[in-house]
Amino acid sequence: MMSGHQGRGNGSRMSILYDEGQEAIARESRRVLEARVSKEAMLSLLESVGRYDEGFWATAKEQGWTALSLPEAYGGLDLGLVELGLIAHQAGRSLSGAPFLTAGFGVAKAIALYGSDDQKAAWLAGLASGETIGAVAFAEGANALPARPALTLAAGGLEGRVSGVAGGLAAEVALVFAQGPDGPVLAIADLAEAERSAIESFDNSRVYADLVFAGTQAERLLAGEAAREAALHILALQAVITAHEQTGGAEALMEIARDYAVTRKAFGQPIGAFQSIKHRIAELYALVELARANCIHAASREGKDDFITAAAAARISATEAYDTAARDCVQIHGGIGVTWELGLHLHTRRARSLAIEQGPLFFWEDVLVESLRGEAA
């Protein structure tokens, strides 16, 4: 899988090199996405609610990306978070217009890790093929994993409302975090019985929706403190994938800014010759490489004791990199940077969308502090 040297203990670090197979995944996914995802298509999605980039999703299914990290017994390829992260990085570079790769992975991983044989048989094959779309509905406002969940699950079924679910308008199954009779519950719900309300947003390709449950049947995966720990683990897995996507977007913006700076002239010389510009691009390079290193490290720590810590660090650094790159790239371009046709606002919108999916920056900063406090103890 990955080559490198690993130290011992929870604080260990790896010196990582991608192997030939992983490098091939990165090259091929980049080639395919650059050929099939267009700025014009993404611009058109901004002006309508309820549509996503169906071409991207068809490509994801065709290429087997939906099956990448799932068990072979259910149609998966049995690879890992590292390989899925490579795909997400290229998706971020190309601004792929659908959130299902991350959310479907989260739902499928929860079922694979915590579900019964019947639950695995019912859902995993569809999620692996991409024919079934999944969504994760944990958050209550800015709290990605509330102490008191917004949903309740009892004998009468699932009750309550979850707002702003990425992919919720198109999903067929949701992983939910609810309050049960004896504490929190992690469960899967068939969304055929749920009411959905589309949300018009600045990034409509994310097909955000409010989900309302009124006696909806849901199947428990875990209950009690184990449910909360599992929910955080699923959020962390998704956060690592999202961090790769953010890093890919930041990398693309850094390259766009660099290329513009060496061709656009002012006062008879390229604007990249001015310190204010060259320093910004150098700073972007540092942020992108720091985020990339944290993403690779977090992906390599799946299943280890320090995975949550590594995931939080990756999420924080990738959010900072993408937000900063989106702002600075527009400013380096000057007036043309804010035009509709240039499309830099597509990255600005996506940076803000990804910054709140899987929990905002403050949530992951708290997770990081708590996990480091636990390690110190």
C-alpha cells in the first residue's frame, strides 16, 4: 500500500511515499476529471436548486470510486482511506459538483463497521455501486455532533428535523445520530419515508436539504456511548476525505494565481515580480503543502489510536489552506477575479461549503484539543 517508516506509540509519525498503484490512481483520476468536468457546467448548476453534476457522479460510478474503500464481499475494491483521499484531492481540483462520494463512503463505512449481516446485505452493494446515494445527518446548527441530538428514536420510529444535510435532496439512505430511550443511538434510515425541503444556497450543486422524520422506521447500529464514539469516528473519516478535497482546491487556486502572476504585467513587468504578490503565492504554497502532509498522515492513521487527532489536524489545516487560497487568488487577479465568467467564485463558494460540512473549524479545534489532552493524560 504505502511505503515509509513508522515509529511506535500514539504520537508516531510516518515518512510516506505513494506506491506506483497509488500514483496511478492519482494520475488517472486527474486525467478523467479534467476531461469531463467543465467550468461552464458548474456555473449553470449555481442558478438552479435540486440539480447536481450528474456527469461527475456517472464517472465516479463508472470508475469504481464509489466502491474503492468497501469490502470485496459487497462489490467493493477493499482499498483504503489513502486511495479514496487521492480521488477526493482530484475532485477538489476540478470542482466536481456532487457531495455523494464523501457521504456515501460515510454511510457505507458505518454499516460495514457496525452493522449486522442483514444490514450489510441490504445496503452495501448499492452504496458500493453508487446506485444508492447516502447522506449523513448528524449536525444541529454549527454543532456537528450535538450532546443532545435533534432526532429521537423510539418504538414509534424516528422523529425530528435535521437541517442543511449535504446531498440530502438526492439521497436514499441516511446515517443519523438520535436520542434513544437510554442514550444516543447511531442508526440508518430509509429516506423514502422522510420529508425533504430543498435549500437554496451559494453552492447549489451540494443539494442541501432539511430532512423531517415523522415516525420513520430506522435500524439501530449502536447505542449508548459507543454510538457517540462511532459517530465521531465516521465524522473523522469524512473529515479526512473532505480535507483532501479542500487541499486539491487550494492547490488548483495556487497554480492559477501563480500562472496569472507570471503573465499579467503592470508597470512593464510581471506582477509576480512584486513582493506583495510573490510572498502571497509562497505562503499559499506553504499552506497547501502543510495541508497535504496532514491529509496523507491522517489517511495513513486509519485504525490507529491517534486517528482522531490526525483527522482534526488535517481538517483544520486544509480549511485554512482553501479559504486563504480562495481569497488570495481573487485578490491577485484584481477586478477580473470577481467576474462570473472567470469562475474563481466557484472555488470561493466550494471553500465555504466544505468548511462547514463535517463540522466547522471550531468543532475540529475542540476535537483536537480534547484528543491532545487525552494523550497528555
